[in-house]
Amino acid sequence: MARKVPIKVNCKINNKQFRITGELELHEGEGFCIAEPTFDRNAMPKGFQPEVLSGFLITGYPSASRSIGKARNPFDDLKADFKTTREIDLGTYGQLKTSYYSKDRGTNKERVTFNVSGSVKLPKRITSIAPLSEVWRPGRRPNQFTGQMTFTWILEDGTTVHGSAKSRYNIQSEIQLSTEQMRVITFDLATTATGFKQSEVIRLYDVAEWNNVLPNVMNGNLD
């Protein structure tokens, strides 16, 4: 069953402070979700394309994954709030950092807040995002783990922008992450003057099983 969670994105980017709001539509356990932030594009600082926030939004709410085989997802514990930090290095196009957290997960009061800072210089609007994978690795302490992935955004003039992302997840979940896991994510992105709609299909695999499903993934079959 789908549920909607309000989001608030507090930004300090390119020396300008502003806020973006919206909502997530989550289909927990089904591997499908939607993010719809709204904003005044003309009020955004020069060089900042709001679609770059796709590097934080649904990808930062991993309970929307569908677990395959032996995969174990700590975010499936909907009673457990989480806090995450993520840094994205866009090379010559800049850097972004975020810390974000949930509150009242699994209730009708649930909400997620993102605090994003940095400097970016993207010359054109982002029109699409390439599929990606993220590896989760258990941390030194229970309920903590790390993630690494690389975003690839395509701008409207055909330019490709890569963003290397490193994350630290902290969730007080009853479901422990004891082995490496891999998320495989595909995106659909639609943009307007007042927002964008980002849809994702997400599958979570146990890395030990990953090589067995890789041929199917390459053929577009994530099941």
C-alpha cells in the first residue's frame, strides 16, 4: 500500500539560502516510489539545477526497495527512525553535502528533513538520470553502515555529469545488516517550471547472490 510522506529540503547552495518542499510516495517492499518537490525555478541560484537533488531524495529513503533472495534491509523496520549523511563529488561541476533524518516513521505524522549545502555549476537543466547501483557495507558499530554509488546525470544539451556519492547510514533497526548488500536503481524524470517528478524502481540484493542475477539485470529484468 502506498503512503505519502512530506519532505522539507533546507538548502544553502552557491551562497544562497532557500527551502524546497514536496512529498514522497512510498510503496514499501514493492520496489517503487515517487518524489515530487516543488519550487520556483526562476528563484534558484545561478548554476543550481534542482533535479540534482535526485541524489538525495528517494535514494535516501531505502525502505522503498524490493528485497530479492537473501537480501536484508534494515529500513524495513518502519518503527526505526534514521539519520544519514551523504557527500556527492561532481568533479569540476562542484560538491554537495547533506544530512537528513526521519521523524515519527510509520505513523501519519512521519516526515523527512534534508539539509543540503555546497556549490554547483551546472550550465543546463538535468533531463535524465542513468541507472545505478549502490553497495552497502556493514559498519564497525551495530545499526551503522556505509554506501557508495555514482550518479550520472544527462543535461538538456547532452552533457554528462558524474557524481561520486559516499553515504553513512544510522538506523536503530531490529534488522541488522551483517553482509554486503547492493541496491540497483532505475529512474524516470519529468521536469516542469515549478518542480519535477522522480520515479524509481529499486531492487536490493545480497552481494553474494549478485553475480547470479547480473545477466538478467543487463537484459533489463530486475526480478
